[in-house]
Amino acid sequence: MIVKGARVLDGSANAMMKGKGTEDDRPWQSYHTVYTTAKAGMELVDKEKVQRVVYEMSKGSKYFQNEERKEAFIKQKIDNLRIQCANLTQEDLAHYQKVADRRIVELEASRDLSRIWLHVDMDAFYAAVETLSNPTLKGKPMAVGSMSMLSTANYEARKFGVRAAMPGFIARKLCPELIFVPTDFKKYTYYSDLTRKVFGRYDPNFIAGSLDEAYLDITEVCRERNVKSEEIAQELRAGVYEETGLTCSAGVAPNRLLAKVCSDINKPNGQYVLPNDRMAVMTFVSSLPIRKIGGIGKVTEHILKGVFGINTCEQMLEKSSYICAFFSQSTADFFCSVGLGLGQTDSPQVRFRKSISSERTFSATKDEVLLHKKLEELAEMLSADMQKEGLSGRTLTLKLKTASFEVRTRAVTLQKYISSSEDILKHAKKLLQAELPISVRLIGLRVSQFNGDKCSAKSDPTQKTITNFITSGDVNRNCSSFPDVADHDFVSNAETDMSIDSRQTGQLDWRDPFDGNYLSDVDYQSCTVQKSDGVEEVSLSPLVLPYITGFRN
């Protein structure tokens, strides 16, 4: 078993060495920061061309330099972990295989095939709304945003490699005929509310993941009307189109995690139904790339591939001994659950919202008047969202991303619960003042610790965390503890007043244990074991701690 593991690791090393010469001639091939085929409509894009354009137009920038530093640091950690994997004894592997086998049996026993979940996702939502408002845009490559940053792109533009969160000047290089349309969030919110009226007909307690997506438990409506889930999906999609003039795609599965994956399969304006059958589920996930899973982002993907050779969900089970050896139980449970195709099936009535946030990206500025204006806008948006949900919270977190792409957060826990924009702004200003003067390109606000919140995880003060595994080890630097846009931020050399809004609610609060960039509907609350000064930390198993801290005997 050890020999086999060593052979895999050596193979990975040889592959890396073989690719070295290629990278010298084509350095963009190793620059994966901005390109992904995960977006619908980009499957046939010339990946190398996009990588080359992005690389050439980004190199030398602050963002590029920051990404290079992060990539180098993560590569070093991957190399160290690969060495430690090779040094595991046969006894170690046998022990952790028993642990894994026992846990997999327990997880399998929890499988629930009694519920039917539907995930609905609007097709290129912002771009579709703009086309609806201006029909002359139909059939033309178009993006919402500006030369500085794009919020989204329609399917015609995606064929050229243009995508959300790409700088407009890079998008224009990829697609010279690209049309830019400025953002209008009031318009998008209006149409989002229309779609939610339709969702409510099928599940009054649906979970809104964002403005353009939602999870619905359609178990009861299927039973009451004696119809198949695919009929409900078709009917719902038709209802959304009738109400809004916009198309959407749907995925139906036994749990939310898989329903979200399914909704992306036949985009745009399509649907996919995964039967409530164990064999069908296991077959579905057997070849599913791990990056398709909500909660597994870029960094986690690199580590799982580079260290353990895990590319598909099925391989989570094949390498379960390593998973249990190197990760905390909650994280290992999540990975093994992915391999089994398990996800949350519980009713949203019994779930607790943990946080609600809003953030805005714009061109880097030191203008304190402008920063306070952005803060005021965020406070109003956040307050409106909270009051709409009847929420009040005690902990307010300010998030800043500097011009050099460093993420900082400051948090305050208050004596009383707040929800008004005045109260939020008052305390947010104090948090911002402590960071001034500063050049910022993103501001975010989050409110958590709601009244009646009973789901806060207890921290284990004796357990180390993964924070130092990914960051530079500066314990005084605060890291983001609500969804970051690191995977979506590009350097910009153009000035603009365009901003990108991101609103998140905390019902679906599993985060990538390494990235923190993706939300998933697997709610392993215990994975987030400690929060200190705004730092969200994820625990590792005791085995991996000495390798990270350097004290392994």
C-alpha cells in the first residue's frame, strides 16, 4: 500500500517536471487564476487562448503578483504534504482505513431518499434582464459591467471566453464586438422578486441562494398532485417565463447538493432529473469532477488533486484513508459524503440563518468620502434585507479588500441587537475608521449572531486550524469570514465607477475548507470551529498539524 502511494506521488512529480519545460515556453498554461470551464456555455472555448490573453494582460500587476505569491505558497504546502503522505506507515494507513470504513458505513446509513429537491438557476440573469429591457441586444455578445469589471456575460459572449468578474478590457480583447451594459441592481431585484413569487407556489419555505437561484422541496407538491418531479420542474420553468419573460434551468435530485449540480447540466433553459435511487446517485457521482461540488473551490481542488490524486467524487472514497488521516472529522465527513452523493435533505423550517451580508467591488480608491458613501449604501441594503426577514443581529463584520488584494476584516459584537441602517452604519464607520487611510477596492458588511440563534458552533481551543496552512502565517492579519470574491477578482487598468454587488444569506453556509469562496448546501457547522477577530478557522486532524507547524518528530 505504501509502495502504491509512493508510486502515485512519484508519478505526479514526474508529470510536474515534464510540464516544466512547457511552462517556460508557455507560462500562461500554469496561470489558472481566472479561467474555469465551470460556467455553462464555455465548454467549447479555446482554453489556451483565454489563458494566454489573461496572462499577458495581467502580468506585472499587483493582482498578478499577489496570485503568484499565493500560488507559490500553496505549492510549497502541497509539496510538503505529498512528502508526508509518502512517509505514512502501513500501520497508519491501516488504522485510518478502518476509521474511514466505519465512518462511511455510518454516513451511508444516514442516506435519505424520501425527499425531492429542485434547484432553479436563472440563465445569465443580469444579462437576460438587460436583453429583455433592450431587445436589440438579442443574439449579440453582451456583458453587464464596464471596462473595469463585468458582473456577468450572456451566452454569446461566453463562447469567446468572456465571463463574470472578468475585467472589461480583457473581455474586449477576447471579443472585440462585445457590448457593455451598465449594472442596474434595482431592476435585477425587481425581477428576482417576480421569480420568487413563482417559487413560493411550489414551496413557501424555499431557500433563496442568491438573487437568481433557489432551492425548493417539491416532495409534498409531487405527492399531493400525483405528478412526477420532471413535470413540476417543467411547470415551474414555464411559470417563471410567463411571469418574467426570462428562462431558467432546473435540477432535481434527492438532496440539495446534487440538485445544484444537476441544474447546470442542461443550461440554458433546460432541466435534469436524477432519480431517487441509490444506484443512480452513485453512478452519477462516480465520474463527477470534484470542482462541480459546491464547497470545493480552486485551492481545495489543487490540494486534493496534487496531494492525494483525487479528481472525481468517487475517488474521495478510494482515498478515504488519506482523507481521514489529514482532515478533521467534519471535513472528512463532507468529503466522504461527496463520494457517496449525500447532501442536506432537511426541511428549511428547522434550519437557522447564520449570517447575512452584502459587498461591493469597485475601482481602488483612497477617497474617504466615496468609501463612506459605499458604506452607507451597503448599510441600507443590508438593513432592508434584514428587516424583510425580520432579523436583528449583534455581531457586525466589516470586510475590506485593499488595492494590493489583501483581505482584512474587523468585527464588533454589540450589547444589543441591531437591524436599522442607522445603527449598522454607525458601528461600520467606527470599524472603517480604524483602517483609514487605506486604498480599497471592495467593501463588505455582514451581520451575524441573530436573536434566537442557537446554532453557533463551540470552538475547541486546543485544536489547531487550517488558517496558517493557507495564509502567510501572520496571525495579526484578519482574513475574510464571509464569501470572498477572490476567485472572481481581476486586476483592472481602467477607472470606472462600476461596482459589483454580492448579497449572501447564511442559510447555506458550508464553505470550502481552503478557499472560503463557494457556498454549499452541506451544513457541517462543526467544521467552522473558531472565530477570532473576524478570522474564520477550519480545523485539521492532529496528524497533519506537525507537518504544517514543522514539529513532527
